Amino acid sequence: MDVGIVSYGAYVPRYRIKPEEIGRIWGVDGKAMGKGLMIYQKSVPSPDEDVVTIATEAARDMMARVPDVNPEDIGAVYVGSESHPYAVKPTATIVAESIDATPAMTAADMEFACKAGTAGIQACMGLVGSEMVEYGVAIGADTSQGAPGDALEYSASAGGAAYLIGTKNIIAKINKTLSFTTDTPDFWRREGQPYPLHGGRFTGEPAYFRHITSAAKMMMEAMETKPEDYTYAVFHQPNGKFPTRVAKQLGFTPEQIEYGLLTPNIGNTYSGAVPLGLANVLDHAKPGDRIFVTSYGSGAGSDAFDITVTNEIENYKRENAPTIERVLENPVYLDYGTYAKYKGKILMSE
């Protein structure tokens, strides 16, 4: 039984802040910092936006593109994030209610740093493939945190994407998925702490690069493929520098990662990073295109996917919801004071 992507939707807040504006406050050359990270602006959620609203917007766009799918046939909803608004109260139930998928379904919040969204896709694949449910929804979304003045503040942003996984009218068949996981503590946030801590350069080696390259090589060995067999590739993107470097190490070209690399213009959306990159690739994909995807989550693990776009994408109602390019139109730029207020870094007195 073929299991794959039936539909998708994405959302990124329209507000932006540039590295030079952040650096201006902290006495740092923000432009140089942004150039080093390959991040030239990042998205900022407005005060009334959080993971629930971002995930809901993405899920509604996903459903708008498949008007013939009955929401009551959705048997599972998983929302992956490391910035759920409630410590005790699931995001997934709210999103499920918003797309009329309740009550006969299972729902849960997932957390594995930045790969929680792709972990949700894997879970949905298992449920759909075993015929326990007809459709599953997997969402990766975050309003990521960075302490004031920390290097993370130049990258941590907001956005997310939703995927409907099923067996009927699939626009992209998931040929295989596999994972590579270890206990590598490169990034963490303790309960009650507002901002995460990280291991600096340790987050690159042995964390990000080891897991991405290991999962990617395992996938190509399993599928007996080479980088040139793929039309597109999407890698986790905490900045623009890491995915560009790992793609080159693995043998992928800049042209293959072009559409999937969004971080330079929107920042690191954490759990939303790979789902958003894949969404932009699907916005441009044609039948027969093959897509290589590898996510990464600190702590640490990578999920790899081998995907083939089907002929069904020609019948897919992509125009029923905004493409990524349209979502990113007309940004509004903020000064640091407004950004800090929107992100809750400045609290109003009673």
C-alpha cells in the first residue's frame, strides 16, 4: 500500500526583524552576524500568534486544498513543537477542533526539538499504513525562543506547516523513511526556563552534522541512490550555513536545495523548518520529481525521507491556499523595541 502526502498547508507571520537591528541594541555588528549565519531577516509572531494559531492556519490551508476529504475521516492529529503555549493542555486538540476532525480521533503533542514535525509524519505513516486510521495530520510549528543578546536571537523565528497523510490521491509518495538517533545534549531547556541553552560550536559537531549525514547516507544506501537521483533536497536549517555545508558534503548541488532553503529569509522556525522547506518544494514540484528530506532535532536525531511526486499533483488544488512565495509577500519590519514587546521580552506592569 502506497502511503504519502495528500495535502499540505503553511503559514509564516508577516512581521520581520533584521540582524543589524538586533545587533544595534547589543553593540554587535548584526550585519556581519547575519552574514555569518546566512540569515538576513527572521519572522516574528504578533502578540496574538502562537503555535496554536500558526498550526491552525496551516491545517486549514491544507484542508482547503482537498475539499473532497471529509474531516471526519481524519483519525490522528499530531502537532510537533518545542513552544506549545500550554505546559498541560494539548495543542493538537485545539487544531483538530478547528478543522472539524473531532471527536472520533486520536491527538497528541510531540516534542523532539526541531524534528518533532517529521516525527509526526512518521507516526501518521504507521497509523495509515496499518489501516488503523484513514488519514493522519502531522504539523511542525514553533514560535522559537532566543535569550536577549544570545546568538539564538538572530535566528529564532516563527512558522509552521501541516501535512495530510493518507493512501488516496497522494500527491507525493513517501517511498521510505528512517531515523538516526543518539543521546547528544547539544541544546536544551529545563522546565520553567524561558530560554534554551546550547553547546555553542558543539551543536555543529558532533550534533547536527553527524546525525544529518548519518541518516542521509543510511537512506541512500537503503534506496541504492545517489544525490544526482534527486530533483530537490531539504535539510534542517538552524541557519543558512549548516544546510548549505551539509548538502555540499553529501554531494547535493546548490540548485537542488534552493527551494527548500528558507531560513535566510525567515530565520529558524525550529519544528517548522523542514516542513516549510518541503512545502516550498511541493509548490514547485512536477510529476516524477524525487525529493530527499532530512530533518534534525537536538538531543539528538534525524529523520530521512525519500519522496516521489506523483501525477496526482496535476489535479491537486494548490491554488485554494497561498503558496509559500505568497505567504512571504509584503513583510512588515519591526524595530527592536516592538519586537521585544511582541516576543514578551518586555512585560507590562499591572
